Amino acid sequence: MRAKKRSFLVIFRKNAYMKIKNNACIFCGHTKLYEVSSSQSRCAMCKRTFSHIKYAKKIEVLKCFLADKSAHECAMHLSLNYLTVSKIYHTLRLLLIEYLESLYTQHAQTFSQYDEYYFLPTCKKKKTKYLFDAIGILAILYNTHVYTLLLPDQFAHVRDLEENAIEKETYTRFLHQHKVAHYESFDTPINRFWIFLETWMEHFKGIKREKFIYYLKEAEFKFNYTPEAQRSILEALWQKNLYM
């Protein structure tokens, strides 16, 4: 199974570099192309019309994504429209979620550890009023990789309580003592992930709760794989997506 995966990645990575060339189709790699306009070509084999220039820009956006540049930073760096970059980033994150879900299914019987944690940006940790904005995460360890799941929002009913409510005070002590900062005295792959997650999230200017899952899975992916492996996997996923 692993051999097949490596073969799949090698083939797609080879194709990724080949298809950037102006004499090859970005979909099938065929070298017989017809010029449709000054910026578009059509493949004689698969009959698809495409732009090498647009494809090359998407590859540059992918590189920015791997380099942890925000969509805004990427747009500025490449002189592209922010919405265009944001859309590509969203597509990449959806591909990552699908990929990580497939790994979860494959390794469901090999989980060895799990841990629960509540994420809260560093700037909010010392302010009690923000504690109930914490997002619950369950991390599961398989081999040397961490897999994450979002927990249900357990504090929705607490946020609207008065500040001096006993239930709210109890939850506050619980979060302070056992959740928000509990990882600091341990050294395990999962706890190293918690530290990585908080540090990695700092370069974003706030993330809406409903979009947090996309950034969480991106962090999971980047924690589990080396930069070289990240690029190989994402290039393979990107090439496969072109065929769909």
C-alpha cells in the first residue's frame, strides 16, 4: 500500500513539473497543442482549453500557501487579486481535509493515544471574558502522526450567563487549570502539536469559529509532514483535482 502511494506521488510530481512547460497540456501532458488565442491553448488529445499563464500563477500561489503566507500576503507578493488567491487557498484546504480524512479511515485501528484540548489565541488567554470562546479539539495519535477532530461547542450556554454566575465561575477555573495551558509540562507528539498549533495560528489576524476547521487541518498537515513531503502531496492532490 505504501509503495503504491509513493508511486502515485512520484508520478504526479513528475507531471506537475512537466505540465508547467508551455509545450505540454496541463491536464494530460500531451505535447501537441493548438493556439486558441494569445493566452490560451487547446490540447489535441483531451480537447481541453487552458492558459499556461493562469496555471503558472496557481502554482506560485501553492508555493505561497506552503510557505505559510496569508492570502493577503500572497496576493501582494504576486500582484494578484485577493479574492482569486483566497479561492485557491480554500480549494487547497478542502483537498487537504479530504486527504486527511482518507488517512483517518485507513488508520482507524492503529490509534495509540488521544488528548482533548481547548484552543484560545495567546492574546485572549489572560482575559476571562474570552475563555468561553475556546474551541475544543480532540487529537488522536497514529504512528507518529496526529489526527484532529473538532469537539461540540460546550460553552454556548455559558456565554450568556451573568459574570458572577456560579456555573460560569466553575467553568472558568476548570479551563484555567486543566485545559487552556495543560500541555506545557508534558512532552508528547500530541502536546508538541498543541504548541505548534498555537504558534502557527499567531500569524493569522483572527479566524472565525465556522472557518477554524480549515486552518486546524492545515496545521495538522504541516505538523505531520516535512516541507518536501507537503509539496509532493499537495502537488499530487492539485494535479488530481485538475482531472476532476
